Amino acid sequence: MTAAPMPETAMLDTLDARIVHALQLEPRIPFAHIAAGLGVAEQTVARRYRRLRRDGVVRVIGAVDARALGESDWIIRLHCRPDGALAVAEALAQRDDAAWISIADAGAEIVFSLHPRSQRDRDDLLVQRLQRSAPVHDITAAMILHRFVRGDVIDWRGRQFAANAGVGGESIPGTDGESSSGAAEYAEAELRIGESDRVLLELLARDGRTSYTVLARATGMSIGRVTRRIAALRAGGVLYFDLDIAPAVAGSGTAAFLWLRVAPAHLEAVGRAIAEHDEITYAAAISGSFNIFAVLQTDSTTALYRYVTTEMSALEGIHGFELSPVLHRLKQAGARTTGGKLAHPKPLAARPARTRSAAK
């Protein structure tokens, strides 16, 4: 299926779309490499990116993969009173461990991703706080067992950008970036998160393109050590970079959550298959009665119906499904959304000045 061209109300012109495409391939790619690939000045790329970030269109974030640290990520589904769902979702959006928060199913359902820092934090939210919340009628917590990733790892909006910008399958010089060290192996002790790492990761979560100079100054490490530490955390699977894209960029369309009940013998095959579908932006095997969770994005309800009745229905082993249309997105991977755009993160609390000797 060919991705639809971006609508006339889109917030990106052709050059913006090509820059975004390069950032999706490698979020920390140097602007000079993008400029060389697109045949424009480095200052033009830098200026365009700063404007897109300032206007809440895109934002690079650094995120920690909980599984690499022996922890678990969860998909939480809350059934609520429609008149109280927004207040619950707003409260969840204030939490650093909650992301991808959306209201679905005619306003009676909240779906979000939970990345608890500890078992205590997880139980405090799921067993205590949400259970005592009056608007919440029911809680379903599904552990993410496995993520299915398509070959080009570009999401639905990214394929829109590529089609509209005429990028196709071309590559930008240098898009391997720091990830080229991914084959390196690191001892388990080297991947443990220390205090200086927490400062580093906090800054990257706010702005994944923070310079090594700024990171070194904040952590008290040398620039070389910061560079090596980021490379080690990436190669060890602890740290990865992602590009948050404002929902408004995609223009009008239909998003929905898809819950599949699949026979165990077909779980891997179905997961791999749907991950390759253009309409799927995310797919994972999960615990619970529905054992695959996916996020759909289509141009219209007609396209959504066509997907369910053709591509999805052709897969062997699916015994049942539910479809929950998304009404409102409150938070993406790392940013609140306001009016369809990404809100800027709140200022960090002042930290005591760090010195290199103190960081050792």
C-alpha cells in the first residue's frame, strides 16, 4: 500500500519533510550530514530543525529500554466514566513513567504505556492510586513480552513524509551515526545506571540532541567520556533515540487501538505480519486474554474498515479482536500534546554545580 500524500494543511514543506525523514532514520545525525544529502546549507537544516522544535512539530528524545535493565514495560487499559476520564488522563500525563496516553472508545477508555522505575512505583499506581480513583471502573494491565518491528522502522507518518518528499528508499550520508557501534559488547557492570548516568539520561529525555559539550558540563564528565558512555548504553540496548512527531502533522485521519486474540502457534507469524502493514505504527505481544496489541493509523474510517476486513482478516490464527478509536492524545513518547502539537518540557529544577572530581 502506498502512503497517502500529506494534506494541504500539513505543517511541513518538502524540505522540512526530508529533514524529518533523516531524523527518523537517525535522530542524532549531524546537521552537516543531512545538509550534504539534501544539497542545502548546514545552517538551513539547523534553522529549520530549531523552528520545527520550537513550534512543537518534532522533538528528539532519548529513552531507556526497561527490558535491557531487567525491568518490564506495560500497556494499561482503564475503563472510566466518560465525564471523569480526562481528569484521570491529565493526572497520568504528569508522571514521567507514563507515556503514549490517549482517550479512546467514546471517552470511556484510557490507554497508556507504563515504564515503572521500580515494582513499588508500579504497585503504587496500579494497586493503590488508580484503584481508589472514583472515575476508574476497571483496570487491565498487560506486560509487553515482545515488540514486532518492521524492516524500515519508519512509522506511518514517516512513510507519509517520505512519499510526499520524494525520498523513497534513498539514504542520507551518515545516518548510521553513533549506532554504528551497536555490535560492541559490554559487560553487565558497564551498563548499570549510576548517578551521573541519571543526569545524562534526564537531559537526553528532554532533548535527545543535547550536545556533548552541554552533557559533559552537566554531568562533570569529559566530552570523550560522555561520548563513550552514550555509545555503550546504546550498544547495550539501554538507551535509544526516537523522534516525537506532533499528531497534527498527519492531518485528518483515523487512529485506533487494535487488540487481537491469537492462537499461540500463530502469535509470532501474526505479529511479524501486521508489523509490516503500512497502517500499523506499533505492534507488540502482550500478556492477558488479548495477546497482541497494535496501533492503527489510516486516512479515514473507510480505510480502517478496509484494513480490518482485508489485510487483518487474511491472517491465519486470529480468533477475536477489539477496535478502539482514539479520540484524543494527551501525551506522546516524551511530550505532552496541546492542540495537536508537542508541548515544551517544564524547566528542570536547579542542580548543584558538578565537577569532574565529584562525578568520579
